[in-house]
Amino acid sequence: MRRAFKFRLWTNENEERELETMLETHRRLYNICLDYRKLAYEIYAATINYDDCSRWFKHQRTINPFFARLNFSSAQATMRRLDKAYVAFLRRVKAGKKPGFPRFKGPDHFTSVEFPKYGDGVRFKGQRLYVQHVGEIRVKLHRRIEGKIKTVTIKREGDKWYAVFSCDLGDVKVEPSTGPAVGIDVGLSSFLTKDTGEKEPNPRYLKTALPKLRRKQRSLSRKKRNGKNRRKTRKQVAKVHARVANLRREHHHQIALKLTRRYGFIAVESLNIDNMLKNDRLARAISDVAWSNFLLTLQSKAESAGVEFVKVNARGTTQECFGCGQVIKKDLSQRWHSCGCGCSLDRDENAARNILARGLLARTEPAGPNVAGCRKRAPRSPLVHEGE
């Protein structure tokens, strides 16, 4: 089992300058290798792979003083990062999907450096973290690191620096939970609704921060490009975004922890977020609630706590009546479910009950890799049955 431990780095002015230089050098290495591969294919129809980039970098270290100051293993990790982007690009091309060619990284879109082996360029010295060519940095060790440290990532979030330790805990025996089952329907009016009707409010952190964010972005737009004041204001904008992300992440962890401590079986809906974000009126609200991140956090905590976690097909869970299975068409403005069978309850609660039913059914009749299918219905008429 792998687990990540994230700690704040308390940097002084000199350490922060060295970290910024290291991060910028890695960014330029990534962009130069991308340009190298792109031009080789466009001009000579030649394919440049990771090994070619690594040999080129080894030579460049002898003439480029900035590349010479990089830890060689961390530089290899940056080049492998580009190689993974290329592999994913080619896979999408072969699958007939939107290719999404690897992009050149700007300063705001390259924020981390990975050290693939603990002890090679980064290690603890007492209560401080030694980083090659940076020095010994104070670390806020607010909890004990468990297991064996495999990789270390130095990351910048806004104007703060963090160290993320990926640790191998070995084979951990997790006892199955004996708690009750629950079905969860995520939404916008409420963050989530359980099959019992309990709701968790949606905090809407981005909406709360929008007035301040708009002021900062207007100020940024008036600053001269490449100027010192523009760089300062850009950091202020990034700081607002970082606070929103931190609040959202903390909320996800708190809700996920409450659920895994209380229940032994959790059924959720499998959502296609990319398609949902195409709705111009709801895209910002969907991004603010961050369902994908929450479900990943919930799944991780469930696995660690021995809680069974199942994703089910979300199609029809809102429209289908839990009482009789009849499809009752409703638009987004209709928040109450009423059926002729006498079933009358909140729309989201009805969906959560359907999700739980499909999740329990998936225990004995799995319909795919960790995703349960829809409940089978009887044919609409004998003609349909005969045609099949």
C-alpha cells in the first residue's frame, strides 16, 4: 500500500530563491525536450524518445551551468514526465479520441519537481530536509511519516512550498468494516444526499472567493506585462486560488472520513465530468464542487478502512422511481419526485436509493470493472421481445 504525506516547508529568502531557480530550470528542460522532439518529427520525421533526451541532457550538463546544478535523477523524472505525456497522446490518437498534443509549460503550469529516490538529492537531516543545491529547509512535521519513503516531490502552491513523501507501507491487512450500507448522490444544491435523506451542504468556496478574485484579476490585467508589479499581483491571484483549493480539499477529506467511519458499504454514481462541464451555465459550479476529487478521496479512505466501495451507472437514477421502477421525466428545476405508486420524496434522495440498490446488486452481478450497470427492465411489448 502506498500513502502520501504532505508537509509545509518554512523557507527563508535564499532557500526560496534557490527553489524557484530549480523549478524554473526543470520547466525549461521540459520545454526544450518537447521542442526537440517536435522539431525532429516535423523536419526529419524522426521519433525522439526518452533515451535520446537523456543522452542529450548528459552532454548539456557539461556546458550549461544551470543544468549542471540539477540532480540527475530528478532531471530524468522530468524527462519521463514528458515521455508519459507523449505516450498518452499517442494512445488517444490510436483510440480515435481528441489527441491533445503535449503543451509547453508556462511558469504557472509547472509547479513541482520529483526526486524519484529518497536519499538521492533529498533526505532528512534531523528535523530539516536537505535538498541538493538548496540547503537544509525547516519542515513542519505535524505527523509521523509511516513506511519506507520511495519518492519525494517538492511542490509550490501559491506562495508556499511543500514536500510530498510517497511511502510504501507494505502489505497492510485491513479488516472488513461491519457498518451499514449507504447510497450517495452528489449534487449542486447539496454537496451530497444519502439514501436516508440526510444532506451535506455545498460550501461553494469559489463562489465565496469570487469578489476578491475578481478584484485581484482586474488589478492584474492593468499591470504592465513582464513588469515587477505584474509578477507580484499574479502571486496574489495564485494565493486566492490556492486557498480555495485547500478549503475544498479539507472539506472532501472531512466528509470522506465521516462516511468511512460510519458505513461499511458505500455506493456512488460513476460520472462523466468532462461531458457535464460542457454545460456553460453550470460549468463553474461543477468545477467548484469537484466531484471527481471527492470520489477519489472517498475511495482511497474506504480502501484503507476496509469499507466496500462500488461505483454504479448513473444513467436514470434520478428519473427512475425507487418504489416501482417507472421512469418519471423531470427537468433540473423539479426537485421533488412524485409517482403514482405513492412514492413521494426528494429527487436526490430517490436517486441515492436507486444508487444503493444498484450497488447492492453489483455484489452478486458485477457489470464491469468496479462499475455496476443499470437494473434490467422487462421488454416493453411482445414485439420487442420477438425482434430480439
